[in-house]
Amino acid sequence: MSKDINKGDKVQWKSHGSTVTGTVEEKITSDTEAAGRTVRADSDNPQYRVRSDKSGRDAVHKPESLKKK
């Protein structure tokens, strides 16, 4: 995925063999705690906190694992 992911975008990703859809909640550009784990990120290597449409739970993904809908 390119770096054109923004807060509010609808995206999809693979999780345990199925495709999950959700909404981008936040672009993470520094080391932080999110979705129950430590996230290593910086401005050159951001990660994205996404909320699953189905479960409502948060997950954090690298941009290459997300696909815009």
C-alpha cells in the first residue's frame, strides 16, 4: 500500500486466513502502546491503528498489509 492512507479511510487486511474490513483511526509515527502491544514506528516507517468493522477491536498494521477499499 502506498503512503496515501489517511484517518477515516476504509481499508481491508488479511487476518487468520480471512479478509477483514475496517476504518483507519490513527497514523502512528513514534514508538507507542496501541492495540495491546508495543508499536515500533517512526515517520519513515509508520503504522496504522485500524478498527475492525465486524468486531470493533483495534489492530495495528504496517501500510503494506493494508489495502484501500
